[in-house]
Amino acid sequence: MDKRELGAFLRSRRERLRPGDVGLPSGPRRRTPGLRREEVAVLAHISTEYYVRLEQGRAPRPSGEVLAGIADALRLTGVETDHLHVLAGTAPSRVRLHSRDVRPSILALLRRLPQTAGFVVSATFEVLAWNDLAAALMEDFAELAPRDRNLARRAFLGPASTGGTLYGVSDPAEFRQHVVMELRSTLARYPSDPAVTGLVDELRQASTEFARLWERHDVQAAATLTKTFRHPVVGEIAVDCDSLALTDRDQHLVLYSAPPGSPAAEALALLNVLGADYVKASKPT
């Protein structure tokens, strides 16, 4: 049970609600943002004292029934409810370290994908495996040290953090929000993994934008269905984006593809022929 994070998460969810969201009158003398603690306690059918202690990180582990009541009172989504159980220590336990080994079958699949850029990312956004088209579309990750293959680090500490590009994608701010939400969930699952805690600490200290987004305690990222790249060789490419969860390793297989016959499909086909070496040589120095 992570009492400090649990309390902060409950407080952030309480403060985002308004009385009208849960059928309560606003009243003329309301000073605190969101709901009052006693209002949440009433809605959750628990004592105000116990709820206050939960937010202050002083309460013992709540039962599943209590968590269900709190989740309902705070109007938590399914993802937020899962996160609540992880913080409370009532979710199924995971191994101490997050996995960075990619299944051989996934590596073989990446090589066989036709006209699709694919790569695998760890729970900390490290690119673990990729195919040739992904290297041509984004970057030849083979030339980078593992530390520099981390998309979270690149998004907040790389060129994109100072007005540069993140592989030319059109939504760098949206991607940064996604990264923060995912990393908060990752930290809850692996609170003693030094690779996870070290990355979060590094980003919080080095990036004011990351620190600002981190304090929002959001954990549910919207699905990205399409993504637009502004590529230095073939121009703008709007691709379909699919992220498939590899649950046994807590990884994601990300696929960028395009409908057959579309301009984007033709651009991907051209990149597939040119390869990453040609793209690298064509970039301005």
C-alpha cells in the first residue's frame, strides 16, 4: 500500500469534482475546490474521519468494499479504479522489476509485417525492438544507447521539449500527456524498480512541464487512433495508430499503417524501399 500516493490521488480526484456532478447543491460559502471530504465520505458510506485519514496517508489498508464506495463517490473511471486498487495494495501483485525482454514471436512478427512500421516499448517507454520501416519513419534506434531510446526522455528532455520535433509528429503535447499518465500507472505497479523511480525522478527534476502534468495525478490516457508525421524525405504522412498490449511482459506493440492505395501507404512503401540509411543521409546537418 502506497499511502502517500493513495492520499494524493484521492485528493486530486475529489478536487476535480463539483457538487453538481454528484447531485449536491453548490452553496454560497464553499471555499475549497471540488467536493468537501465529508461529502465524499457520505457518498462512499464511510466515516469522515476515516476518509480524512486516507487522504492524509494515515489510515490502514481499506477493504475492497470501501474502495468500491470511494470509486463510486469520486466517479472514477475503470482505469482510475484499477489504479486506486494498485495504490491501496489490493490489486494482484507484480514482479518487482518491469520486463525488457521481448518475446521471440513478437520479434518475428515485426520482421514479417508488410508495409507497417512497428516497434515495442517497455512500461517506461524504452523502445525495445523495431522493424526497418519504423527505423526509416522515426529513427534508427540501433545507433542509440538504450538510455537514448526512451521516448519519455526524448519527449521531455530532447529537442521536442524546446520547440523542436518529436519525429515530426503533429501532437507532441498530447503525447507528453500520454507519457505522464502511463508513467504514473507504471510507478504504482513497480514502486521499487529503480529504472522506473529513477526515470520519474529525473523527469520531475529536469522538466517543469513533466512536473506540472505529474501533479495532476491523471492516469487515463485517450486512445490515439491516428498520427501525422512530417517526414524530411516523403513529407506529411497520416497513419493509423494501433497500440496492442502485451500483457505477459507489460509492454506495448505499436503499429503505424495506412489503407492500401492511400497517399500515406505509398509514402510508407517508398520509405520501406529507401531504408533508414537513405533517410539519415538525406536529413539536413
